[in-house]
Amino acid sequence: MKREKKRNLQALAFAIPAILILGIFVYFPLIKNFIYSFQSFTLSSTTKEWVGFDNYRHLLSDKTILVSLKNNILYAVISIVIQVGFGLVLAAVLEDIAFHKFAPTLRSIYFIPTVISMTVVCLLFDFIYNPQMGLLNSFLELVGLDGLTRVWLGSKKTAMYAVIAVSQWQSTGYVAMLFIVAIQKIPRDLYEAAEVDGAGKLKRFFYITVPQVRQMFFVTMILTVVGAFTVFNEPYILTGGGPGTATMVLSLHMYQTGFVKNNMGYASTIAMLIFVITAILSSVQFASFGTEKEDR
């Protein structure tokens, strides 16, 4: 009993620093932000006015919130298809025996965008999208597709898709690396037995690879969806939410409300909306993951 009590105390001693860090840097700011969402104040305010649910009523009538939410959902859907879907396919291809000779080089090539600063990536794509001297329009003109040239970041029809493309270029390689790690843990005997039974590469992918990487699939889904609803750098650097509100997202709307319009109380309310959305989505995915494990 004494040994067990000693072990518990030792475990608690190791856990206390982590608990303190979480409490100070995560839970305390979250609680403070929740309180601020019921108040009205600016950056220079010495006092805060309690306004009750006024900020939340304004949230329900804010048209920019609807546009931002729509853009975040679009961001999430495209990110799931490209980062998770294509990332899994890319990982399976790189782990195929036919590519083993070139796999290390290809992995490095696909992973390089992940380690580049997002600011640098956005500045790079800002040049690529430039309507006069950008690489994209120049390439389209070179191959005779002049009719497809656009002011990519200046048109409401293309701006959001152009911004989303930047995230996909940078993050797909990272997600693919996560899937590669999961695929490498799959027993090779399963593939060999399926090949002996006459299963082709597509069948081996859908009946062996996909079920075996299910856990990593849920992890990448959570990372991708939460990332899509908290995205900030890409629209902020490339378009500032424009043209108009065409590329406005929740985090950028929160920033502009708080630090540009100087309405910190309402900005805190938008922050709470982002927290609630990401918490619900994460909980649903974790619950689904738990159900999958029980079924297995």
C-alpha cells in the first residue's frame, strides 16, 4: 500500500507542471474570454460594461458571421477531400513496392512545404497569383489557355478557392507522412496473402490499407477540421478577407472586430463561437472513433 501510494504521489508530482501549464495558458484564458463575451470594452478601456447577451444577439444578426461560417465549412470540406483523401492515396502510392527506390526522395519533396513558414508560402503564392506577372497566368497563356486567366485574389468567384489552395499545398504532405507511418505498421503478410489470392492494388488499398489506418484517419480528420475552422494566416496575408467579405473566415472576423474596430467584447463572443464549433466537431469525431473501436 505504501509503495502504491508513493507511486501515485510521484505520478502526481510529474503531472502537476503539465496541469499548471494547461490551467494558466488554456483554461484560465478560456474562462476569461467567456466572461468578456458578456461585456463591452475596448483596448484602452479602464472599465468594462456588462451587456449580458447583447453580444450574442448581435452574433445572430451579423451577416459577416454567416459568410465566414460558409467559408470555413468550404475550407473544411475541401481540406478533408484533398489533405485526408488525397494524402492517404499519396501515402499508399509512396509505400507501394514499385516506388520504394524513390520513396525517400519523394517523401522529402512532399514534406518540404510543411516546414516553410506560412508567411513565406503566402508571399510566394501572392506572386504566383499576380494577374500581370504571376506564374499561374503566365503558364496558362503559354499553353494557349488565355481564357482561363483571372485576377485570382481579386475576384469574388475565385479568391476563396485560391486561398484554400495555399493550405492544401502546404499541409497535404504532412498528412501524407502521418498516413505513411500508419501504413508502415501494417503487417506485410496481409498484402502478400491478398496478392496470392489475386487481389489487385485497388482491392488491397480498399480492403487492407484503408481499414488498417482507420485510427490515423480519425486523427487527421480532427486535425484538418479544427485547422479549417481556426485558419487565419492565409486569408489575412493574401486578401485581408476581401474582396469585400469573399474570403472572410471566423478567426479573421474576430481579429478585425477586436483589433481594427476595437470592439473586444464582441470579438470575445466570436472567439466563443469558434471554440464551441471546434469542440462539438472534435467531440463528434472522438465519439465516432470510440464507436468504431467498440465495433471492432
